[in-house]
Amino acid sequence: MSQCAAIIAAAGSGERFGATLPKALITLGNRTLIEHAVAALAPVASEIVICAPAGYEKQIQELVGNDITVVVGGATRSESVRAGIAALSGNAKFVLVHDAARALATTELAHSVLTSLEKGEVAVIPGLELIDTVKSIDASGHVTSTPDRASFRRVQTPQGFDLEVLKKAHATGADATDDGALVEAIGHKVLIIKGEERALKITTPTDLASALSMLGTSSLFRTGVGVDAHAFAEGRQLWLAGLLWPNQIGVDGHSDGDVAAHAICDALFAAAQLGDLGTNFGIDKPEYAGASGVTLLKETLQRVSAAGYAISNVTVQIIGNRPKLAERRSEAIAALSAALGGVNVSVLATTTDGMGLTGEGRGIAAIASALLIKQG
Ligand code: CTP
Ligand code: MG
């Protein structure tokens, strides 16, 4: 296959989206729009240049890694693409120009564009048929004609070009909303191939919601619930939510009996479908005998990460008459969060109005929930 470079236009401010950060840095599912765009093009591109909004070059470079060149874009999309062209090594025969905003365009689409270039086309752009009837209007809003919609296409990116042709088209310094128009303007033939619904340009929050549904979020997010309970036992220290509670009666168990930590471990294992506390750290695994709740949380984090998940957040509710959690809540949150690599943790507590075993003061229980996000 011939060498193919890629330029990703990501320097827009995302004004119509209305967020406080540039559109390319908005998160869609498990990663930002720019990361999605890079992932789609990387398998077909020998080099990638990203045109970033001024001031965000470093942040984008950190997200995409050092194999990719990041340059500052221009005031218009065409100027950004020109900045991208200037940063190319010049070794490639072809170039794909892509919008970060079309984050869900697939590698297959990029591949189809490239295949047409290899067959001898000099400009290839994906497009879809129109669904609505179109009208041409005058300045007063009156219809001047109803063109045959079958002869129109709404075009997308990645658009592919012979690199020399794209350079010539941009040498004019002209502005257009796509690169195909600049190539047409210097007299080259531009071929349209079948585009993709999922290559939609994410412009507004509604578009982001459509893109999220195309991404199939059901396989992306996973929740889990975990429960643990231990009876009070005289002569033991109390460990709860990663903290030692001096002057409190501890609980039974061959570990430190930290019900909050154990419930969180189970919620995480449940969400990742990795079994439970028993199958991971049970009595047939003597190396974990007596392990602290914090140690088990750290180990659980490692296993969940190795299975390809990141933790979005964790909640644990402690159920019992004592200890009173309120005055140490922030300490508990800090301890649990640190054990889980700094994730968002909420800690709540309740009594049960004197009902049930914990209400009778016979022990402590905890219920936890966790939300995981599939990575990659
Ligand atoms: N783009 C660019 N440089 C510009 C303007 C736009 O690289 N000066 C990029 C955008 O980052 C986007 C693509 O061109 O990936 C298409 O532009 P658009 O969807 O209009 O994005 P924004 O310009 O960011 O959005 P808005 O017009 O709502 O501000
Ligand atoms: Mg724009």
C-alpha cells in the first residue's frame, strides 16, 4: 500500500456546541473526540498531524502520544489544514484530511477512500444521499427552484487526495468548508464514495447524544453492586473505610474486617465480571490472609484495570449504629480514593431504626456500587 499521511483539523472552538473547552476535547464515551479520530486513522496513516486550538497543543500532545505531530491551527478550517500540510514530512503520496468533529468515522471508511486513490483517483470524498427535499431560495426567502435531490450528496471526512494536488489547491490560499471544494476549483475531478451515518459532524450537544447511541454505550459502561457484613468481636481493632477507629470494638473475620472496602471490591468485581471477593482473595489464596481492606482495594484496582476497565466512580453506604461516620467522612473518602488510584468515591452512612442485626448493634454492614468504563 502507498504511504498515506493524515491531517486532523481540530482547531475549532466549538462555538455552536457551547462548551467551555474546544470541541476536540469533549468526551464521547470513553475518550475525547480527537482520540477517537486518531484511533480511526492510525491503522491507515503512516504519519498524523493534528491542527490544535492555540493554547491546547500540549494537552492534545499528551492525549495522543509523541508519534503524532501537533501544530497550532489557523483562524479558518482551510488555514488550519494549510498549517497541517506545512508540517507533513512530504514522504507520503496520499493524504487524508479529517475533522476531529467526525469522531466516529471508521477505519473502514478511511480505507475505502485510500483504495479509490490507489486506483488512480486524485480526490475522493465520502458522501450520503439527502433525506429531505432541498430548495434554492433568494434573499427574501422565496423559493427559486426545487433541484432534484437525487443529484446531491452531503459530504463528510476523511477526504483523500494526492498530496501534490492538495498542496496546489491550498496554494491559492482560498477558504472553503471542505478541501474537496478547493481541489474542484483548480479543475481536478473529485469522486464521491459512499459515506457513513456514524461519520456525522458533532456540532451540538444533540449530535453528541446521537454519536453516543451509535457508539453502543451498553457495552461501554458496566455497573456492579457489592455487600458485606461482619459481627462485632471484643478484643479486635475496628478498621472501616480504610481507617483505624481507636476505642471502637472491632469486627470478626480473618482479614481486618473492613466491610466498606470489601463491599467496594465486590462491586468492582461484579461490574467487571471477575467473580467476587471469595474467588479472588478467598481462603484458598493464603497470600491474602489478613490483608487489609486498602491492600485488597489496590489489588482489585489492578485486576479491573488489567481486564480493560477504568473506574468512573464508586459509592459505599455503611449500615450500623456506630461508629459515627460524619466527622471522619472526608478522611474515609480520601483513604478509599487513594487506594483506588484517585477515583471519585462517595461515602454515606445510615442506621436502620433499630431493626435488623446491625440495628440491634450486633455488627456493621456496607453496600457499594461501582461504575466502570471499558477502555480502548
Ligand atoms: N477547524 C479547524 N480550524 C478552524 C475551524 C475549524 O481545524 N479554524 C476544525 C474543527 O476543529 C472541526 C472541523 O474543522 O474538527 C469542522 O469544523 P466545525 O465542525 O465547524 O468545528 P468548530 O469550528 O469547532 O465548531 P463551531 O463552528 O461551532 O465553532
Ligand atoms: Mg466551525
